[in-house]
Amino acid sequence: MLSSLVALLSVLATAFPVHAQEVTIGGPFEGEAKSLNGAGATFPAPLYQKWFNEYVNVTQVQINYQAIGSGGGIKGIQDQTVDFGASDAPMTDEQLRAAKGGEIFHIPTALGAIVATYNIPDDPSLKLNFTGDSLAGIFLGDIVKWNDPRLVVDNPGLASIDQDIVVVHRSDGSGTTFGFTDYLTTVSLDWAGRVGKGTAVNWPTGLGGSGNAGVAGEVQQNPYSIGYVELIYALQNGLGYGTVLNAQGYWVDPSLEGVTAAAASAVTSIPPDLRFSIVNAPGETAYPISTATWLLVYRDMPERSKALAISRMAWWATHEGQRFNNDLAYATVPPELTARSEDFIRRLSVNGQPIFPNR
């Protein structure tokens, strides 16, 4: 499956050409902190692990990243217990007001697909189709059997699967949960009225798993289960995942191409602060449960060495680091958004004085 994703690279290169780099981050820099601590989203954890392993070789700056969930990343940056946070859910106005260090910038680093992943041992190769209403019905606890007519109409192969559905969801504060419930809230009035969206919600039914890895593990261990994870976690664990009916009425497989199409259709409507959603985006090829992930950094910081290290790391992540995205099943950030991130990074400061080195 990874080979088919890699095959899309030529398509992506045409859709979103590499952003022209004015600055290349390389080698140690005088006065720069030699380590940074970050925490948050599990969604991009495989990518960040790769990035930071590469980054220490380039700059000799060690970045310690704890994948504790987007809720933990938001809390950490609010309380200034980490140097940077990471989240797959944009911070709310209330969360931003609670931040102890002032204004926080959202810097998008990757785009990805959230998938409905399942374990049906009767036919491990069974490829399922889900509508927004059928997913909402399953996670609301209204659809409780795999052979429910509302599923069979789009999946004739389920007619003989007379088994209870075991629902698996996140137990921690999660940007993946935000993206999934943002989608369900957008497409289902029933879901919107009964549950809504958030990094944590009151689930009507199901088992909890911590992190994307925890949900994938629960799905693996529980026959006839269904959960939601970022695409790479389904691929790495050999789990089945479904196609989803998009806003234009097309069944779309989660892929880099589908995520890129969703981002492309939403670029012109993305707000200046880069707190955005691309779920259920228009377009024939747009995958409907697409989301972004962000670095969360304070605009003004008290410690020069760390501010310098953060600004250089953020620039590298949004430029040189993007070459690693596709191989790990993440879409790159469109250049239109990277240009806005560049402006944020150049505005990072220490006591009001810009810190980013222009070389």
C-alpha cells in the first residue's frame, strides 16, 4: 500500500511545486540552544521522529518530542512546560486566552488522512465503504451490527457478517478525535446535536485507546471492531480501512492525492491565523476526513537561545523537512500556506526583537 502512495509523488509535485527557499538551515548556529522539548500530537509522531533524527545531524540540536496527544500539547504550551507544542486541532479562542506566554502562532507542518479502520476476521481483505451517516450511526451506537441494512446497502459483503460492532475511540485529548468529530459534526445533524466536536467528547459507546497507536492496537486485538486513526497507523499495523463518500458524492480512498485535493480546494478560505479545517472539502477527488497538524509556538519568548533554536527548527520543518512527508503517508503543506508560515517564523521574537537569522 505504501508503494501506491509513493507513486503519487509526481502528481503531488505538479499540484504543489516545492516552495522557493530563501533560507537553508544547516550546521550549528552560534548562541542556539542545543536541545528543545516538545510534546503533543500522536498523529504526526512517525514523521516527527524521522524529522528530529535528521535534524540533529544537520544542526546538532537535540529535539525531545513526547507524543502525548494534542490535548497534552496544548496544555504544555499554555503552561510553558514545553518549548513548543504540537496539535492536530487548532487551539480555541479560550485556550489561546489561557496561554501564559502571550500570543501563540499555529504553523502547519503536514496534512494527513484520518481513516475508519476495522477488523473483520471473516474476510480480512474486505474493503468497506462508509458514508458520513453510517459512520455517525456506528459511533453513536445506533448501528450495532455489521449486517445492519444501512451498512449492507453500500457493502453487500457485510450481509453475512452477523456480529456486534465493537467501537474503539480515543481515551485521551486528541487532535485526531477533533478531526474525526469535526467531520461527523459537519455531515451529520444527529451527531452535531448529540455529541459535537472537540479534542475530547462524551462518547455514547465504545472502548478507549490512548493515542493513535492505542486505538490501532485495540482494533487489532478485538475482532469485529472499528476505530479511527491517522493513515500511517493503519498501514503500519496492516489494518483494513474504508473509502468514504465525499461532499461531491464520490467514494474516495484515503491517499496523499485525496488529502492534497482537499487542501487545494480550501486554500482560499483559510483564515490568516492558519487555524483551519479541511474536512468534507468540495471536489471530486477530495478525501473528506483530511486534517492538518500544527506546531504551536509563542510569538515572543524570554530566552534568546531557545527562541533561536525554535525559529530555525520551524523553518527547517516547513521547508527541508517536507521532503520526508510523502514517504510516511503525509501530504506536504501547500506553498500558499508555507508562505504564511514564513511570515510567522520571521516575526518570532525575544522581548519584541526579531530572532530569526536570515542565512
